[in-house]
Amino acid sequence: MKSWFRNQQQTENIARGKAILDKENQRLGIKALNLDDMVSHFKQHDTDALLEAIGRSDINSRQLAGFLKIPELEEMPINVRPKKAPAKSVVSVAGIDNVQTSFAHCCSPVLGDDIIGYISHHKGITVHRTDCKNVTQLSLEKQTQLITVTWGAKKASHAVPIVIHAFNAQNLLNNVSQILAQSKIHIFNASLNTHPDFSAILNLTIQIENTDQLSLVLSKINCLPNIVQVRRKT
């Protein structure tokens, strides 16, 4: 009997952990995740053990957000290529700094995203997220115009669109604005659409430095009353 209850609890924790992980991926707009790397990072035996640990809250949302940005933000060890000067630009193109680039409005890349460059004859190099539909759906001919780009050492902020679904529109914009102001996050624009049943959809474009900051502020907004869903708009 004890074994049966233990197995039931384990199954529930695994299911809860998967739901939490899926929710975090959805909030941050991450579509591809290497679970093997995550298992290794959190020193778990296998995927089920990882999900169980997340479900038991042994691994919390802040730790998850920290892991999800590690591959893109990891700094080079000091003893590797010591003579190479640090990057001086926000984005490096094929290992070269200070190349003129612009960020694609269709996917709004932010520090912590996997990125790739597209060489345009008229607009120079445009930086996209690697999972952007305008990149993944390129013809074979246009794929030859893709080029490797990486985040540099220079800090920058990025305009990131988010969408908030709420049961009730009352005080929604004011409450969200207060949270963003307390977090010192600038709002570029806001659009509130209400429905006859008083539910609402709030679209915002906010100034974000990295995915860790984005995850934290989305979690704070999600704790507001009447919130149904908060996520990065993709």
C-alpha cells in the first residue's frame, strides 16, 4: 500500500513538473529544449527524475529561467584564447565586431535567444531568432543568405512584445504598469482590448535586457488578480 501511494505521488510530481516546464518555455517563447542538457545541469538521473524535482519545487522557476539562458550567456573561460579582445558590440557577425546590424521586428530577439543573421541587399544584416518563421520557412536559395551571428559582451536592451489575458479588465493596465515601474522596465507601447464579458487582452512592448529578467517580470504579472495567462508574444 505504501509503495502504491509513493508511486502515485511520484506520477503526480512528474506531471506537475512537466506542466511547469512547458509553461516556462511558453512564457519565454522557447520552442526547442534539450532535456538531456537540463538533466546533466541539475544533476538528475534521468528526465523523469528531473520533472519530479521540478514538480516537488526542488528546482524552482528562477532556477529554470537561469538554465534556459545559460547556453547563450555563458562567458568564455579566462584561459581560452586570452589574447582575444572582448566583443565591443551587441552582436558579432561571423566573429567580427562592430558590423552594422538591425533586429527583426517579426521575432524581436532578446539576449538569451538563439539568433542568426540574414543578409539583405537593401537592409544589411538583420538578426532573427533561429526559430523565427521567416527563417525556418526560407527557400533553399535564400538560405544561402544566412550568416552566423552571436551575442557580444556589450549590454543592450531589447523591445519585447508580451500578451496578457485577464478575466477582468478593471485596473489591469494600472496594476501591470506599477509592476513594470517597480522593476524599472520601460513600456514602449500598450494596447488594451476589452470584451462584453469584461475579459481583456493587454498587448505590451517592454524594454528587456535578457531572458532571466523577462521570466521574473512575467512571474510577477502572473501573480496579479484575474490573470489567465502571461507570455512572450511569438
